[in-house]
Amino acid sequence: MIAFVGKLQRILLVALFTVSLAGCETFVESTKDIVSALPDLPPRVDDKPLPPEWVQVTGYAPISLQSGLNRQHKILNAIKASKLDAYRELTAVVHGQHLAGTTSVQDMVLQSNTFQGAVAGIIRGARVVKSYPIQDDVYATILEVDLNQLQRAWRDSQ
């Protein structure tokens, strides 16, 4: 009787694994397929301006790591770098970020796991809200943009 119960348990366990694995499937779809499947926005009925939808981002840059002949020159370079970092952040918010990654496994041991991110896009109408030092060695720049203004600029360019 005990042997029968053991065999029954093994059969049930195999059946359970088979059923659970049957629900798994690989799902691969390109970004273009996903974007094309999104519904189109309905046309606006009136031309009343929408309330502003502001997006605000902050970019950072270390001062001491900048090239320069003296501290003042390094600070100016950090200000520029923090502004560009803020624009990169804003581009990622508005246009999205492309990520590409690879994972390598050999003999069931993870060998490497790498990924890269990239952003691309045009930002118009952004403005610097504030550029300021943080403690002694970091500069920060805050940018903001009205998403409605970006949408109007994009629509007018089409």
C-alpha cells in the first residue's frame, strides 16, 4: 500500500509540473509592434488650451572631476555638464529610454550581465529653473518643460 501511495504522489507531482509548465510561453514583441498596437488619441473637439502639464528634472555633475585650470573653470564646466545631464533626463521622460542588454550563462553559471541605455529626441521650450551647488563638490541644474507645449510643437512640425 505504501508503494502505491508513493507512486501516486510521483504521478501527481509530474502532472502538477506538466500543468504548471503548460501555462508558460515566451513573449517577444518589438517596440514598433507595441507602439503600433496603442490606440490613437481621440481628436480634440475644441481649441481651448489645456492646463500646463509641467515636468521637472534635475541633472548633476561633480565639480572636482571636471577638467579646468582652476576651481572657477571646473565649476563652469560642472554647470554645463549638469545642464546637459538634466536635458538627458528630460529627454528620457518625454521620449522614453531605449535599453539593450545581454546575459551570458556557461555551465549554468552566470558569466556576464550587461546593459546599456540610450535616449534620443528633441526638446523645445525647456527652461532652467535653478542651477546651484550641492555641498562642496556637486553642481545641480533643474529644468522644466510644459508637455502641452511640446505636443503642440510636435503637431505643428508634422
